[in-house]
Amino acid sequence: MTAGAHDYTPDEIMTVTAARQLPNGAVCFVGIGLPSAACNLARMTHAPDLVLIYESGAVGTRPTVLPLSIGDGELADTATAVVPLPEIFAHYLQRGRVNFGFLGAAQIDRYANLNSTVIGDYAHPRVRLPGAGGAPEIATFAGEVLIIMKQTPRSFVPRLDFRTSCGYLTGSGARAATGSPGLGPRAVITDFGVLRPDPDTEELTLSALYPGITVEAARAATGWPLKIAARLETLPAPSPEELRVLRALEASTREAQARPVRITLPAAGARAPN
């Protein structure tokens, strides 16, 4: 799928499809990057009362540009409240007040377990990644987990190099047996379509494709023998309004990030205020 064949890019239909998973009024714990883009698109279109929480403690934030990190000032400036990090986890997430956790990762396996720690051997990694952050807790305690990531054999792997966050462990009820309160990953949104857990085995199964994408292409982008749902859905393309809002958000983000940061230093010899 290319922009030349459609009026949208793979990243755009992936972000739009992810945004559509979020109902109005839900409370969502958001990761940076594609999860943030999808959640803010949902808030700016069909879910104006979506409550976004970022790991920095920003609650009910309504950014006008996409944040560079959880510490971006835009999140605090537009938040209903900024809460200390321990309270975010203890009183929101672990109390069951978060409906959705929205995550990305570097690797995922067939049971939706995630790796965001290292590529290669843990003691001598080829690549050291950002690490767990709050993802293990979000994956455990959020009512449902949504995952968004690009689908390639390097990212959709038969065995993780390191398990950072639990999906369904080894499947067939293994997660529930640990007592994890959340339902776990209910959808994995990729640039090919959507994968959902099989109701019995909990193995990720291709349930929907984007227009113009084939089953063969999705299987070729997966590092294990990908199972296909008996009734395979074709997802609708992004609407003109969804594309307009997403592109405006991305344009304003690029503009904001291109502005130079100006710092005014006190004149030489000036005394600092008491």
C-alpha cells in the first residue's frame, strides 16, 4: 500500500484505525509516538471526552501538538491536573480506573508479549532500547491494552530477545492464572491490519486487513506462521475528515518543533533576584 495507490499512507491508516478503537469518555494511559498520535486523533474527532493520562503525571491533557516525550511542557500546560507519578500508578492504574493502555514496542510474539528493553543477549545486547518505563504495569492493570506497531519479521518474532511486558504469556489462560486484573491486549494494530487474540488459545490471529492488502503480504511480514480468522474483515479507509485532522495535527507539530528555543541569560555582572 502506497500513497500513490491510495489517498493515504500506511502510517495514516494505521493511526486512524488505532484511533477508532477508543470510545468517547474512556480513560486512556498513553505512550509516546504512534499511540499518542492515535489517542489525540480520537480526542479531536469522535471522542472529545477521552481522558488522556501520560506517565509524567499529566491527567486530562489536551495537547495541540504531539509531545516529544512524556516530559514535554505541552502536556502539563494543557492538563486538567498534574499528579505525582506514584499516585498515577497507585490511585489511577492499579485501582482499575484506566480503561485502555496504549503501547508500542520493538518486538512482539504470537501471544502479544512485548520487548522494549534490548535486541540480542541481555548481557551483551546489539541494541539497548529505552526500557520498560511504565509499560509492564500498564500491560498488567489497564482494563484493555491496545498495541500499535509496524509489522515486519524483525518486530513480529517467534521468540522475544527479552520479555518486558506480559501479553498472554504462553496463552490458553496462562495470563489469567497469574491473577493479572486487566484483560490484556485486545488488538494489535499494524500497517497491514488488525490482529486479535484467539478466544481459546489467545494466539494473535489476523482478523482484519486494510484495502489492497493481501493475506500473503501479512504472513510474509510475520516471523511465525500467522493464523487467519475464519471471517476476515476489510477495514474502511480513513475518512477525509480523519485525514484532515491528523495531517493538521502533524503539520502543527512539525512547525512547533522547528521553532528555535530562545533562552535569555542575565547580563554579565547582574545580580540574581532574591
